[in-house]
Amino acid sequence: MNFPENLKYTKDHEWILVDGDTGTIGITDYAQGELGDVVFVELPAVGKVLRQHDSFGTIEAVKAVSDLYAPVSGSITEVNTELEKTPELVNKDPYEKGWMVKIKLSDPAELSSLLGSAAYKSLIGK
């Protein structure tokens, strides 16, 4: 299982990669493994404004449907439209091709409430 050191993690199993004032968000390798085969991802429209912890969509797998939660506040600037045709990218490559949305951060201080790689591994017992 992969837990990149350059990401921040939530207790709800989302990750964020920050570059300047933009964050790329997806779900962790652990989360996709627990869900099983992803068959559908519902994501918000570009421009949607989110507060930290807001649900920004759902992910449907053979076993379950789960909400996706924003690790930080901001507005959606890009959505991974590839997931409409190939939702299994979340399973195959959760940290690269399986990303979900990009968000323009409105409060970068919220990043301090997220987990580092070691803390996230501890949370899930790895």
C-alpha cells in the first residue's frame, strides 16, 4: 500500500496535493482497496464552492456507495472528466490518474488540521 509523503490526508481517507494555492484531491490507496471495484464517481461542477468537510460527491463501488469530503475550503477549478468513462482509474492509480478534483484554496491554514503520511498510516493501522 502506498502513502506518498508529499500528500496530506483526512480521517475520511481523502488526500490532497498542494501546489501554490491549488490542491488536487482524491481518495487514498487504502480507501480504494476497502471499496473494491469502483464503477461510478459523481463529482461537482467547476465553480462549486466548498467548506472544509463538505461532501463534494460520491464514489460507487460494487460493495458500497461513499461520500467524498473536501479536505479544505475553496472553489472547484477542475474535475477529472476521465473518471466518467473510466472510474476504475481510482483503483488502478489513486494518486495520479485517479485524482478527482482541483480546488483553489480559500484558507490554506486548514492544511494544518490534516494528517501527514505517518499519522495516516497509524490511523488505519498500517
